[in-house]
Amino acid sequence: MITIIPAVDIIGGKCVRLEQGDYRLRKVYAEDPLDAARRFEDQGVKRLHVVDLDGARNKHVVNYTTLERITSKTSLVVDFGGGIKTEEDLHVVFSSGAALAVIGSIAVTDRDLFQTWLFAYGPEKIILGADVSDGKIAVSGWTDVTEIGLYDFLNYYKAMGVKQVLCTDIAKDGMMQGSSVELYKQMVTDFPSMRVIASGGVSSAKEIHLLNEMGIAGAIIGKALYEGKITLEELKEFL
């Protein structure tokens, strides 16, 4: 069954949402991300996706103290991404209480280092981040689009033993116009050994049911929850 994973994106210590990854198009939803995390937990959520947007832009983990507050003051299983570039960054993330690390840019720019982490920590703790713009992988907080195709990227890391992939269609993110259902359906078909987590544009409970029927492992929901387009009450069977 699909896992519902609310997103808490952090800039300047605040919980925000962007549109299509544009740092200029931000809206603050909570002055303290811990408040947002607690609200989700109170409604039955077990898992949380925390993104360090400052870290993604500055190329090192920045908001680890906020991560530590969330993990120490809730029982949520937290995956954390944004700015994980060095062994020290990864150590800080795990020592601050994250259960899983989402790593995208390094998987593109330093494959040897990513593989070292994958073998050291295991595929249960490392999620491959695959941020996609027109079928190509984007890095560095979505500011740079590479010439690497999504399926070449996934095939390479499937052979390396990756078991979990978080795929975001950048064009859909924050737009609340629906996610890339056909893309995710193809991923599940072509990579049945991977747990596919869908992210970007999820905007209705009906869509969650469809993703569940397709075999998607998890759905990250951001703006649709904050804006009330989806309620956790509607998704109670998945919590």
C-alpha cells in the first residue's frame, strides 16, 4: 500500500513551498517547521519528507538543527534531502535523526562517492533522488539540467543495487495540476525491483488511489495539503 509522505521544505528556518523549484516563488506555511510536522503527526501521518532548500542552493546541509528538532520531538520517520554533498553532510543528517537520506546531485556528479555511501549505509537508508525536467536529470536544487536521461540514470543505479527512487517532475511541482502519472506508471513497469516515490503536483485523493493501484510505494504531497486541496481525512486508509 502506498505511503503518504507530507513535505516540509525549509528556507531560512521556515516551512515554505515553491513553484517549479523557483526560489523567488515561495510561500511561507509555518514559521516553525516543527509545528507543521506535529500537525501531520497528530493527524496520523507516520512519514515525513524534509527538504533543506537552503542546503540545496548552498551545496551543503544547512538546516540540520531544524531536522534534529523534528526527529527528537516527533515519532515521525523522516527522510531528508538537500545539500548532501560530503561524508560530513551525510553524517550530520543521520546523526540529526533522519532515517533515510535522499541524494540526487552527488549521484550525478560523483558516482563513486554515491556508490560508497550506498554500500556503507545500505539501500534501505539511501534514496536515489531523480529530479526530472523534460526527461533529463536536474541537479543543484534544480538549477542545472544535465544531458542525462532518466532511464539511463535509473538503469545505471539499478545495477548498483539501488532499491528506492524519489522522482520529481519539476514542471509539475507546486502547481497542483496533477502529477506525471504516465511517467510513474512506466517507471513501475520498467523497474519493478525499485520502490518508486512520486513527487510533484499530486493534487487529489483520487490521484493517490490511482498511484496506489499502479504500485507506487509512496507519494509526497506538499502544497495540496497546505492549501486544503487534499485532506488527510480523505487519505485515512493509507495512514
